[in-house]
Amino acid sequence: MSNHSKGSTQNMLEGNWKQLKGRVQQAWGELTNDDVDRINGSRTELAGILQEKYGKAQHEVEKEIDEFLAKNS
């Protein structure tokens, strides 16, 4: 994926965070309310927390985030 695409998905996550945060918690059940508050619409923060919680590589969580955003856009 190009950086341009990641930038547009970052904006989508930030712009729709209030609507998406509940869906983010449903999609990744290990996330706590504190995690969601920390993410606050940041794709980078979401990716980092997912790597930490699930022990996945960055490219894996990036793909999951892309798939999540495609389903929820």
C-alpha cells in the first residue's frame, strides 16, 4: 500500500473516530477503554497497541486495519 493510501485511511480513522471506536473495540476485543482513549483516532497508535496486545508484526496489523476500514467506511 502506498503512503498516500495510508494517509487517507489515517484521516478516515481520525475523522470518524467517535463512530468507529465502538467498532474498533468489537473487532479487537482485547482493547480496553483506556486503549481506545489512547488511540484517539491515530492509526499509528492503533497499530502499535494491536502489535503489543496480539503479538503480531506491523504488516499484519496494517492489513487488519485496512480491512477494518474497508468494511466500516
